[in-house]
Amino acid sequence: MLVLKKYWGVLLAVLSGILLALCFPGYDVGGLVWLWAIPLMTALWCCQPKKLKRKGFFLGFLSGFVFWMMTVNWLLAMGDLETVPAAGAWVAWIGLSFYLAIYVGIWSMFLATVGNPWRENVVVSEEKKVSRIEQRVAEKLASRSSGSKKKMNLLDGFGSSLRVLRFALLHASIWVVLEWLRGYLFTGFTWNGLGVAFHDTPTMAQAADLVGVTGLSFLPVLVCSMLVQLGKRLVDEARSGGRFKAHWEILCTVGLVVLSFVYGIRQISYCSQMERLEVKVLLLQSNFSQDQKLGNDEQASNYAWFSAEKERAFDQLQMAAIEKSAETGEPQQAEKPDVVILPESGLLHGVCYEEDIENWFFFQASHIVRNELLAGGDHSVIFGSNFYEVVTEDEQLVYKLGGRDYNSIALAGPRSEVMLESGELDYNVGEMSIYGKVHLVPFGEYFPDIPFRESIYSALFGYAPESSFTSGTSYEPMPLKVGEQTVGVIPAVCFEDSVGRVTRKFVKAEPQMIVNVTNDGWFGESKAAQQHMANARFRAIELRRPMIRCANTGVSCIIDMTGGLVDDVTGETQMLIDENGSIFTAGNLFGYARVPVEAPITLYAIAGDWFIVLCGFMGIGMIILGKFRN
């Protein structure tokens, strides 16, 4: 008992970290997002140590460290790869968790000092001010009315409620700003912001089209702060003889939550009533391990799998039409996809270009795209590839030393027939579009020029750093032919679908959809894939564009404009799973992306992180107000 009494603050901080981790995929107890910070706030405010800043930072850092250690432990799966030493995976897991926990520590340091509503100097000053406010309100009401006791009781405690709300707004604003900084500094890590806990709560998630997923973090922190302060008020009122006052902070906080809930219902209904263009999509998920993706022999085998799986999917669509004909007694036309999509690095023998003559060539991938993947219909193919810069030497194309190399998405339009001089029929790939990834992953796609660069990289990956990818610069959507219409494709490679500030730059007032190709095979069959998909769902909500995700190992799915996985026309869940319900499977998924014909431009798409700026000013304003009142 003595140990518990001595370290109860530490235990409460650890409990908050555990509760927060349980909100995210891999645990999925999302309702805890409304309660997770209560233990930490209690630990910060119920003790008055001499070193407030140090104690506050330590407790917050500890809570954040527990949270991140539980939610990014999928980094350990990298240690199973031949190219990554197990020690490197452990360093990445612990090091990243340590860094990310610093932001929670800074937030807690604020709460323990300027954000502590129970500091002695604050309480004395505030109680005097509150009593004067209440007295003035009572006097004014008494002079204007008959002095109804009921009215007096309703406004009794109004000043105390304002004080609770002022501190709650401060706590929520600081959290939002720090979470945004975490997603921005050093290229940013936007993963698992507090708002992502609403990934399976569609009504509460819809406000992301106004404030972004980072802005969704505001309400849960506000609620936690209000509940802790409310509990303290109720205890104090009970001790003062049971004279309970009105608690306007409950009405205001519940009102904000209800307002967000009602807005969510309204947006879900609004999106379902839009005029939408049906885009038929075929996703090919190969489920190759990372070790299977390297080497010419492995690539040849992978190409053969994509070709065979595409043919199998077409056969399945034909059989479905035959079965439906037998049921209805009427002939049915087999459905054909408008686009076939392969995952990131699906075709590693990529596209090459020579800048001086703007010459485009395929290497080994040309045959499979032209003669196999584009065969059998009037569809396009989107695939993850590398985009190399080459030069001509001795009438041959060779890789340019020090040239640009992009991790890219390529879109090949429907093929066309050509007649060779020999009289044989051949095919040309349709119009090509290429997108080079803009937001690169540090230590994965490029290695920052830092001290001991080679040593650190060797420790993580077992070899010295080689060439890095080049960051792309284009924010133009890729044109996709759908019948007689064109749909703009907002491209996102790998973790770009978790970075809203990148995808919003592609938005135009035209039919659009987001296409993400990714390879989570680096992390095996861990919770990384589920977390990745949960983060990605908010891009569809923020921009009100459906999203198609084609992954190497999962999750391959079609997400509608409200972040849902169920097609509201067919009623089918559009996510690739096997007969056991596992996302880690090889196969295909045929489904429908419902693209709005008159695509709305959301507030988030227009103004971006405006709410973070507002929170910054609001936090500063609350701090200044508190200093002035004291």
C-alpha cells in the first residue's frame, strides 16, 4: 500500500496511456476516447509538487510513451526481414515512441502549470472573482424580476462554470496544436491522432470535413477536462453542506457533442443523396512478403500472378452474369471494370524517362501491362512503380548516375490496336500519367543528411544508405477514362493517405476519387495494416471523395465519402477478406466507387488547418486571460 500511495501518480499516467491505446485498431475500444485523459489529469492536478514543470512533463511523457509503445509495436515485425536486423527494429520502435511521447509530455507540463485549475493562487483569485460575478448576476435579476428562486438557482454557479469551460478550452486547444506540430515537424508523423479513434464512429467522424482529423481531437480532450473539474466541483459542494449549484459546463459540453453528432447524421444523409458516377474497380492484392518482391526471378513470378489473378477475376464476373441469367431468366451482360489497380511497387521494373527528349519507355513491365493487364476490356490500369531518369549511351538507355528516381503511381489508359508491317496485330498502351510521391518517409524512402548517417542506417538496415527517392512536385490529378467521362484521380502512395495536407492540394471542382497504393508487407501480419486503413478513412471524409486502397498485404478496400466500407447501393462490404475473415490474403476485389458528379469543396479542402490556427489563438488567449485575472 505504501508503494501504491507513493507512486499513484505514475500508475494513473500509465493507465491513461493504456486507455488511449485501447481506442485504436488492434484493440478497438473506441468509446474510451472520452475518458482516457481523466487519470492523467487527476494525477497532474491532485498533487502540488515543488517542481511542477518537471513532474508534469514526466507524467505526460510516461503516459505517451506507454501509448506509443502499444500502438507502433508493429515496427518489430521489420526484424523478421532479411534486410533489417532485429536490433534495428527495436531501436526504431523504442526511438519513435520516445520521440512521440515528448509531445504528450509538453502538453502535460502546460496542464500542470498554467493549465492547472486548482493551483492555490489561481483558486483564491478565481473564487473571489466568481463570487463577485454571481453576486452581480443575482442583483441584476432581482432588480428586473420578482426574484424567482428558480431563476436564481439556475444562475447560481454560472461564474464557476465559465471558469471550468475556460480551462477545458485551454487544455483542448493546446492538445490540438501539439498534435498538429507532431504531424508537421521533421516531415511529420500524422499517425493515430486522437481523432482517428472515431474511425468506427461515423457520426462523430463527419466533422473532419470542417476541421480535419486533427480538429476532431478537440472534443474528447474538452470532455475529459470538464469531467475532472466537474467531479471536483461536486465534491466541494457536497463538503460545503450539500448546497449544489447549477452546472452550465455540462450543458455547453454536451451541447457541442450533440451538435457534432447531429452534423454527422446530416452529412451522412446528404452524401447518400448526391448524384454520383459509378466507377467499377478491380483490386489485385498479391499478399507477397517483402522478401518475395526483390530479384528478377521473384518479379517474373509476381507479374505472372497479377496476370493470372486478373484473368480469374474476369472469369468470376462472367460466371456471376451466367448465374444471374439463370435466376432471372433473362440474359445478363458480364460486368467489366473501368480500372484495374495493383499495389505499391507492384511492377518494380518501372517507367523510365529521358528528360532531354521526353522519351517514355517500359522495361520488363511493358509486356504485362500492354498484352495482359489491359486485355479483355476498355479499362485502364493503375499500378505502383518506380520512375527512373535515364540517358542514352551507345544507342542504349542506361540509368543516369545521380538522376532522379521517384516512388510513383502510373496510370495506363485503355490500349489501342496497331497493325505491324508484318501484318500482325499488336497493341499500344493508352495515354500515360505518372505521379511522383511528394511526401517521402524519412529513413525509409530517403535518409536525412545528419551526423553519423551511415552508421545509423547500417544499424537499422544492415547496410549503408544508397540512393534516396526524389520528392515529387506535381499536385495535378491523374485523368481516368470512365465511359465517356473523365474522373480525376487524387494519387497517394504508401503513407501519403494519412497526410491530409497533401491530398487536399489535389482537390478540384470536378468528379474525383482518391487512389492509394501501398505496401505494408514491411510489417508482416501486424496491426499496422488496420491502423493504416483507419487513418486513411479520414481523407475520404475530409475531402468528400471516395477512396480506393490497393495494398500488397492488406487492407484493400473501397471507402465511400463518409468513411464507410459498405456500399449504400448494393449493401455489400467492400473490403477484401478471406473465408476466415483475415485481411492478409491473396485475391481480388471487384466493387464500386460512387464518385459525386458535382463534387463538393469542403471547408477543410479550402482552408486546410484553419482550426489549428484558431486553437492556437484560443490557447494563447486563455493563458493571457488567466494571467490578467490573477
